[in-house]
Amino acid sequence: RRKEDEQIAREALEYAESIIQTVSEALVVLTPDLRVASANEQFYRMFGFEAEETLNHPFYQLGNHQWDIPELITLLSDIIPHRSSVDEYIMQYTSFHTGRRMLHLNARPIAQEHRHTCLILVAVQDITARTRQEEIFKDMTEQLLLSEERQRQQIATSLHDTIGQILAFCKRELTALEKTAEGSAKQSLHRVVESMNEAIEQSRKLTMDLSSPTLHTFGLEAGIEEMTERFAETCGLQCRFACSSDPKPLEKKIQLLLYRSVRELLANAARHARASQVSVDIQRLANTICITV
């Protein structure tokens, strides 16, 4: 039985090596006790290891013990006894020669038909460049969001301080003329004043839609509460706003993103839901902000 088990192990290793040597991704084959049974050339090139310091050594002792991560060791150790796998494991790898890199690991048991599984295949991908690109893209997106909001604030301020003031002045003058006018002139001035009131209200709504002063001054909860009230007035729906008293410290860019998300959800409710009631609920759950519309 022992010889038969040894033969199975040899065949499994040969099978694994035939796979890993034909793949450009860094691959390493581990025994059940996590010793390195085999590795392909890409693995050696990626980490600068030599075969004599790699083969038959515990995987977690390679290099300067960068792989010695308790969570990773547990996940790999459970693969064979629990017939499990490691999926999308992200780790940071730092060495003197290559610096800091981000690695992406997947691991699977190597099984042969009608035989017991006896090896683990680990695929390692260097995602440092991709991670940096994602960080750059994220930063650019955040800067674009903040830049767009600054422009919105400038337009809203300009709209309020110029057009809004001009409309208010015109309304005041027309109202004074209306009081002294008579006959058809008085009726005409009254209609103009009503139109001026509508223009002032539309200007105010446009200013609020562009950028909410309440959001910037008093924070996310107050901004969303005010938006909910305006939504109820505009759409004629019953709206309920609820918010937990827990502190919700958020960066400005996150507040903007959440505010716009809620505004879009309310707009969708008005357009598509055929609803008579809408509720907006903001809760803090541990380190998570949960907003339900």
C-alpha cells in the first residue's frame, strides 16, 4: 500500500509539472504539509528564488518569510482535508530586490480520477501595475467629482447672487408699480409679478439642484433630509426621512457620491415606481453607512 501511495504521489507530481511548465503564470505545487514539490520558471523569475532553496522547503518559509501569513496558511492547509480552494486572495509582498508588490493568489487541489488528491496547485499573479492603475483611476475620478462639484457651487452661487438678485429687485419694483397702477395696467403688472415669482422659485430650485448649500454647510444627513422634503413638495408624494443619531464621519467626496446616489434613486422612484409613499433611512452599521430608499 505504501508503494502504491508513493506511485500515486509521483504520478500526481508529474501531472502537475506537465501543467505548470506550459503556463506563463507563476505556479507552484505544494504537498499537503505545504512543502514545495515543484515550481515553474516564471515563479523562480518573479521572486528571484533558486531551486535548491525552494524545493522541499515549507512554502511559508521561502524568501524572508513573506508568505508566512496565518490566514493564508490556514486557507492552504484546509484545501485537501476539506476539498476547498483559495479564490482571489490578495496579499502584499515586499522584498529587497523587487520592492513592494501586490499579489493575487488562487489555489486548487490537484485530483486524478479514481485517486486521492495529494497536491495543491497555487497560481500567483503580480497585480501591482493593475492596482496602481486602479488607484490612479480612482484618484482621477475623485478629483473629477470634486472639481465638478466646485464648478456646480460656483454656478449656483453666481446664479443666486446675480440672476436671483436681479429677479428679486425687478419683483420689488413691479410690486410697487402694481400698487399705484389702475385698470388693465394693474392686471398686467399683477400677471408679470406672478411670472416673476415663478421665475424666482425656478431659479431657487435650479440653484439647489446644482449644489446644495445645506449639504456643504451641515453635512450629509441634513442635505438628504432637505432634498427629501423638496422631493415631496415637487412630486406630491408622502415622504418619510429617518436617520440614526450615531456620528457618521465621511470624507467630502463620499458625501457627494451618496447625496447624488440618493437623488438619483428618488428621481427613479418618481419616474418609474408609481409610488405614493417614499422613505429614506440612514443608519450606521459598525463601520458601514447604510442608506435605504
